[in-house]
Amino acid sequence: MERSLWLRATILMCCFFVAPGVRDIKVRNKDYSDIYNHTLATILVEYASAVYMSDLTELFTWTCSRCKDKTEGFEIIELIVDVQNCLQAFVGIAENLNSIVIAFRGTQEHSIQNWIEDLFWKQLDLNYPDVSDAMVHHGFYSAYHNTTLRPGILTAVQRAKKIYGNIGIMVTGHSMGGAMASFCALDLAVNLGEVNVQLMTFGQPRIGNGVFVSYFKRHVPKAVRVIHERDIVPHLPPYYTMFPQKTYHHFPREVWLYNIGFGSLVYRVEKICDGSGEDPSCSRSVPGTSIADHLMYFGVELEAATWASCGIVMNPGTVGFRADTDGNLVFSRDPAAALRQYRAAPAGSAATA
Ligand SMILES: *[C@@H]1O[C@H](CO)[C@@H](O)[C@H](O)[C@H]1NC(C)=O
Ligand SMILES: *[C@@H]1O[C@H](CO)[C@@H](O)[C@H](O)[C@H]1NC(C)=O
């Protein structure tokens, strides 16, 4: 411990002599490479950002303004829009990650301020099925389990696995989308028996109590919750240290992103937190006061392009979607066709890691 502190200090010292600006410091030791991968985080955050886009044609064809950069070559095989509940998610194949990627949109209704204010009062008001004493927030649970999202996602995963075999599954989302992503990852592990599920969320709220967390980390050991500086949302619903049995509790592992400044130098730190889920030396060491920090992770914008609307934008010529009797939309693509398209693409157009 002392030695690593000393090393860290040395690293800081030697950086004093380089040009001013923002620099990255990675506070980690080699045991952590299993837990958290910075490169992967900067890729998945782009999926969590793209799923906010409201032009469904551009999203489905992966031509939207946020469908670029590190996610190029992604093939959506299912885009699900639950119009009634104003929810959106997609499932697709990222061949450069050798994975299925599932992303959930955060809240789009009303204003983000109102949504955050409501979070203060969310109760642990649902027994998580078949796990005694595990309590969760009913609203987050049912947004995934009791809407068109779950059946759409599970069938898409099964279709993809028929074609691609046993590839991994990465689940992501921002804010409330992170809460839904967490329930989805647990569902895939428990109910589909998927062993290769990775969860990475950005600025998600708490979703359940301590008993739920014990169950969760047993089934989804590869889970990372990234928290940016003083993002207010991960501080909610509140954690009451006085009532450990009754309070909301985060699951591990938090990775806290924050800046430390020395004069004109600013260093970005990524801190891999302890295995409790509620490491007091991570985001909990500062007050959660910022909405701006909530809406930007790794320099990527994580919010709807336009708030206060659940409207759908779609090119009338878009084919391949079906609507249910409630008007919810599912766009599907045959994963075999996606695979053929990928194989046919000129070398280099879809980078392979
Ligand atoms: C981190 O993730 C990237 C992107 O998936 C991958 O290329 C790289 O090998 C990973 N690094 C480690 C140490 O696993
Ligand atoms: C699921 O949704 C239906 C209709 O919206 C509702 O009546 C039912 O109570 C919900 N069930 C759960 C477990 O949330």
C-alpha cells in the first residue's frame, strides 16, 4: 500500500515537468485489468449515447450522427421502441468486440431535472422474484421486465447466437438505461444461462437493496458502473448508512472518474473502487451535485437530442419493422444477412481487434 502510494506520487512528480493541459492517470494495479478496461469503456459509451437518437431509420441503418467513430461497422439486428412507455433499446453485433451489444436509452420524458427530483423518493417497492428479501425499485424493474423490451431483446439474442455461436454479450446504458441494462444482464445470466455477460453502465441510479446486490454480484460478476465526478444520479435513491438492511445499495464495481488539479495542470483519474459497491472513498466522498457531469462521459454526450418528446422520426420508406397492437415498434434484421454483409465488406472497413 505504502509502496503504491509512493509510486503514484512519483508518477505525479515526473508529470509536473511536461507541458500544461489535461492528462490521464490510470490509478490501478495489474490485478484490475480483469475488472475494468478503459478502451472498452470508451467504446461502450458511444453505444449508450447512440441509443438516445430518435431518428429510427438512421439508427437502424447505423448512419446517425452518433453512429460513428469507435462503433463503425455495428449491425443492429433488433431495434425496439416501446412507444407506450417511451423506452428504446437495441441489440446488434459488434464484430470488432466479438460480441453482441445491447444498449438501453435513459429517460426521455419531461425534463432531466424532474426525473432526478423524483429519484429522491423512489421506494424499494418490489420483491425481486424468487429471491427472498431482495428488494428492488418497481419502476426500473418493470421498465425492462414488463414492456416490449424484454421479449424483443431475448429473441434477438437467441437469433444472434444461432448464427454467431457462443459470442459474448455486452450490456450497456446510461442513467435509467443503466438500471434497465442491469436487470437485463441479470436476466440473461439467470434465465438464459448466459455465462459470458458483461455489464458496463454510465451514471446509473441505485436499483435494489443489499440482499439484491449479493444475488446480483454472484450472477453478474463482470459488472462495472462508471461514475463521472459529481454526477448526481448515482447518489440516488439515497444510501442511508444508518439503515443497512433497508436502504438502497449499489452493486460493485464502481469506477470513479474525477479530476485532480495542480495549478494549471489537470489530471484525469480513473479509480477502481472496492468490491462493496459503496466504497466511501469513491464517488461517495463528494456530494453528488452535478447534472452536467451526468450528461457527459469520456467527452461523449449522453442525453436525448431533444427532450420532452417521445416522438418517433422515421423515413416512410423504412422497411422491416412491425408494430404491435399498442403501436410499439420492432425493427428486425436477419443476423445471417448482417454476417454476409460483414464478410462482403472490403478489408479494413470494419476493424477487427
Ligand atoms: C480492452 O478492450 C479492447 C476493446 O475490446 C481490447 O482490444 C483489449 O484487448 C482489451 N484489453 C485487455 C487488457 O483486455
Ligand atoms: C405490468 O404491466 C401491466 C400493464 O401496464 C400492469 O397492469 C401490471 O401490474 C404490471 N406488472 C408488474 C409486475 O409490474
